[in-house]
Amino acid sequence: MRRIALSLAFLFAFSAFGQQLPPGKWWRRPDVIQNLNLTDEQQDRLERIFRGAATDLIDLRGEVEKANIALRGELDRPQLDAAAIHKIAMRLNDARGKLFDRELGMLVEMRGVLTDPQWNRMRNMLDKLERPPQQRPNQRPNQ
């Protein structure tokens, strides 16, 4: 049972890291275009990279979701089958790993389109988004 708990902890930590990737078609958002000073050519290149990965990402996310559903179903059984849970957890881990690899590959390609100053501004924007609201500058506390 401890082995299952460790596997699940690893899976949740792994998925949390993946959440730090830029969300959506960020290169098409007017505020990002302005902040990064993206050229039309850069936007087109980023779009081509995304379109090249889109089908893979859809399929890989589907595999992750299927494994999540299977794992939840197995954990909801009255009698736990540690071997079955471990097998599904490993399948989920593999699916998340493949998804992460594809997302990371896409991000590396996209990073190659941006200049160093553009990338640094992008990282700063992402860092601000990842902070909890109470830690963001220029935000008033709710009263």
C-alpha cells in the first residue's frame, strides 16, 4: 500500500510541474503580442509549431484522462486490489510522461522562435500568473 501512495504522490507532483507550461494560444493574445513585441512571422511560426503538435496533444491528453478514470474507478472499489492499482498508476505515469515530453518538445520549439529578451519577458509574465493573488503586486486585498 505504501508503494501505491508513493506512486500517486509522484504522479501528482509530476502533473503539477506540467501546469507551468504557457496556457493556450498565448502568441495570439493582444497583450502578449504587445508585451513581447512579437512579429507576424514569429506568430505564424508559433502557430505552425502548435498545429504540428495539436493532434498528438489531444490524443495524449485523452490517454491521461482514460488512465485517471480507470484509477479513480479502481480506488472506489470496496476491496482494493493493490496490483491493479499499481498497474493503472504506472499506465497513468507513462501517459503523463508522454504528454509532458510532447508539451516540452513543443515549448522548446517555441522557445527557439523567441529572442532572449522576449523569452525573459514571457517568463516574467508566467511567474506573475503562477503567484497566488495575495502575492501579486498592485492587487488590493478583498474587503
